[in-house]
Amino acid sequence: MPRSESFRNVLPIIRHHHEKWNGSGYPDGLKGDQIPLTARILQITDIYDALTTDRPYRKALSQEKAFAIMREEVKRGWWDGSILDEFEAVAQGF
């Protein structure tokens, strides 16, 4: 199998994880359920990781602060709130 074939299922996740629920994201301006589910899951986990880990420009935020920020972003229409609900339920168990 050519190497590019092995990435066939991963490419939509990579390509679309910067789309936004309201259609204002990139690269294709996908909206809502047009964004592949796997990309929506990656969005939430990537944002959570970015907020809750130390960065050169700021310290890691608490889990509570991170989820508060992400909830505000859901209200702005950026992320799938149902995915955030599920992720938060899982994360609360850790």
C-alpha cells in the first residue's frame, strides 16, 4: 500500500480541525455536521490541551477555567457543544 493510502482516513481530521461550528473556520468554511465528527473531537481535545498545559506565554489554566472558556466559545458558535459535554464528562472522572 502506498504511504499516502495509510493517511486516507486521517486527512479529513487534520484538514478540518480548524473549522468552526458556525461556519467561520477554515480551510473550507464547513458548518455544523458538515465538519467530520473525528475533526470535532480533535478540536475539543486540542483546545483543552492548549488551555491546560504550560505555554511559553502563560501557565496552564485549571480544568474549571478551561471548561469555562470553552463553554463561552460554544456560545459564540465555534465548537460542537455536544462533543464538549461528552469530553467534560469524561475529563471530570480524572
